Amino acid sequence: MTLKPLSDNVLIKGVEEEKTAGGLILATTSKEKPVVSSVVAVGPGTKDEPMTVEPGQKVIVGKYAGTEVKLDGETYSIVKLSDILAIVE
């Protein structure tokens, strides 16, 4: 099964692991919600708000943003484009 976001919605998946400046890997189970997520799919946008992110980019979203969805054993979130705070380069 696949999910295709509508309007200005973005499908994201939390990055599984993060490294500290010292090289330690932080497990996602010790945190509330991943801050950095990877964009999986984007909707077509609206005429007032064109899409500014694309699949494969890493983004930072608000802590309580989005709706959690489970699909094929994986956990994703669907967020509004306006809930994305920054693109990680």
C-alpha cells in the first residue's frame, strides 16, 4: 500500500538514529519524537502555497505537528507544509 499526500500535506518519516558531536548514536526510543525527519512524499500544493520541499530532503518539524500513521509496520507522520520549520542541508 502507498500513501499519496493531498493538497499541501507532506509525508515524513523520523530519522532512525542521530549522532552526537562526540560520535555517540542516540536511539529513537529514548526521545519523545524525532526532530529531524526525511520527506517521503509531497502533495501537489495549492495555488496559494506551492510546495517547497521534495522527497529525500531532511526537514525539521514542530514537536507536536502532524498525524501519526502506521503502514506496513513503519510509522510515518503527515504534516502540513506550514508545520515544517526548516530544511536540513
